Amino acid sequence: MLEELQQKRIECPHCGHHLHLVIDTTGGDQDYYDECPACCCDIHLNMHINEVEQEVELAIDADDEQVF
Ligand SMILES: [Zn+2]
């Protein structure tokens, strides 16, 4: 059984600052932004729940290579 709240340690893609996140897995896959407390840049977080492995996969990017 997957824990509902998981602690993840991530690294800011802009400045390398380490952040601790608590992610809520009850809502399923999520795609959201968080702000780095060190450099105030947006961090794009993409959470995917792998139901086979019962694991949370978290993809992080700086979102600076988006083409509009
Ligand atoms: Zn940062």
C-alpha cells in the first residue's frame, strides 16, 4: 500500500538548492508548480504514481525550454 503522504527531496533545477517536499498521493497524478525558496524561480513538478511498483515518480524540470 502506497503511503498517502510522501517526503521527497528534490533539487532546484535553477540554483541547485535542496528542498523537502511532502506530496499527497491520494489525488493521483499531478502536474504543478512550486516556487524555490532560494531563487524564487518556478519549479515544474510532474508526479506520476506507478501503481505496479507502488512508487511515486517525480519528474522535475526548470520549464525554461517550453515552446509557445
Ligand atoms: Zn532555486
